[in-house]
Amino acid sequence: MKKALIILLTLALAGGLFAQDISFSGHVQTGMFIDILDADDDVHVRADDDDVGAPIVGRFNIEVDEGDWGAQIGTGADIGSTTGKGMFMYNAHGWLKFADMVTVRAGLIDPGVWTTGGEYDDNVSSGGGLRVEITPIDGLNLGAFFSYPDGGDYAGKIGNFFGETAFGFEYKADIFRVAAAMKLFSEESTYPTGKDTDMKLIFGASFTGIPALTLELSGGIEHLGDYSDSGVFTVYEEGKFAVTDALTVGLLLGEGLTGPDGFCFFKVKPYVEFAVNDAFSVGADVGVTLGEWTDDMSLATIFADIWGKYKIGGGWMQAGYGFENKTKDFGDALDHYIKLVFGWDF
């Protein structure tokens, strides 16, 4: 099976050299933050892309799509990242389609399918391995993802290529979408906490059946196989209403529970966005997060953010100001920031 995967990927990538339908895409992003921190009453300037936390971020994609076969390559650069990621490849896989209903992908696969969408924004179907997707009817995608463990004692153990399995589905209709997936982790993974195996469940849904209104639900359960000791259940609900073509108001709610302690956090964030014209838009949000991790420690955070964004061609610039007022059992902290972020999508 390993040899078959390698052959499939090699043929797909090599065939791309002679394919007609080749597309290129990507984006570059950078930015600067000025932080005024209450902890040391000082001003700090840092380069940050306002996404992954690196000074400069780039993503570059090549895709070959010949209808019944294809390939994708995605490379990234997090220049100056403190994580040491630097240059990396996040997508390199080939795919074949059978009977216009079954798609088999092999290699380093991105993006995922059966995703939660919404604020939770997660998937369990991307990474190195083999993914089978079945589309028996319009709108329905279901299947399985067989992957190697994400860390742990995996190094050099190619025999564990199919050490973990995920199952999932997604159904899209004109006015709603629903998806769910579960991943079964092996003992070789870094994910389990003190158990030989573990599980993760994710889910998402959206509804657009009422004019101008969009409703979303997303969440997941971490460490489902060991929930009483280390499990975390998180869910977000969001509603957006287009008052006019230019004005949108919304409300985001979030709740979390842990297996051992019960209450974890509660979040509420109303927001507003206004498109002045096709190129310029502004927005603002304000909210509060309440959290409690132990019997003798809790945290309340009041936050706000205002921003303006200008688009020209494939490029854009966003400027904003925000603050966080954190109230802990052992004191308060008020932090401010000013940001200026640039991006270019192509």
C-alpha cells in the first residue's frame, strides 16, 4: 500500500508538468503592532502578520485539475517566526476520481474536508496520509482519512502510515450546511493524555434560509477518549444580519466545559461592519470573556477592537486599535495595541 501511494503521488505530480489546467494562487501578509502593556508600563513595537504571529507570512499554491485526476502543491514561509517554522510545505498530494463519485487523495493533504467552519474552524482530515471521499448524491461528501501519528515516537516508523483514522461527512443544500467528523488517535500520537488511544469529535452547521440572516454553529470535543480526566467541550454560536447592503451586525457566543472541572469559559462579542464603498470598510466589536480553570483562580477579560480596511486590486491594508482589560484574582491589567497590516492575495 505504501508503494501504491508513492506511485500515485509521483504520477500525479509528474503529469502536472504536461497538464493544461494549471492554476497558481497565494497570499503574502505582514504588519506592525505597537503594544502598550500595563505590566511594565512601556511601549513595545513588533512585526506581526496578525494571523500566525510571524513578521512576514507567505503561502504559494499550484494546482493541476484534469477532471479525473490532479495534484496540488502548497509551500509556506513564516519569515522571522519565533516557532522556528521558517520555510515549509503544507500540501503535496495527488488525486484520482473514479466513476465521478469516489475521489482518492494521497500525500500531504490540505485543505481538510468535513470542516466545522464558524469560529471553531477546525478539521481532522488534513495532513499526511490517504483520504477517500464519496459523493453519492449532490451536496453530500463522506469518507475516511487514514494518516500517520502526528508526532510522538513516529520518527522512522513508516509502517505506522495508517496508524490513525478519521471518519466524517458534510452535506450542503441551498439554505443549510451540516458536517461532523471524528478522529481516532493511536498510541504513537502526542495527542492522547495518559491513554493508549484517544478521540476527537468536531461538528459544524450553518443556516441561510431567512433573507439577510446567517446562523452558524461550530465546536468540538477534545480528548473524548479520556473526557473525565482531560476532556474539553467547546461550542460557538454566531448570527449575522445584513441590515442593508452595506451594514452588517452580528453576535458571537462561545461556551466551554471541561471534563474534570466543569465550567471553562463563556464569551460574548457583538460586532458591526460597514462598507463605505467597494474599496473601504470599517468595523468594531466589543465583548467579554469569563473563564475559570481551578477553584481558586478565575479570569474576566473585557476587550474591544475598531478597524478600517482599504482594498485595491489584490492588495489590502488594515489599521486598527484595540484593548484588553484583564481582571484576575491577583490583580488587573489593561493592555492597548495599535496595528497596521498589509496583505496581497493573488
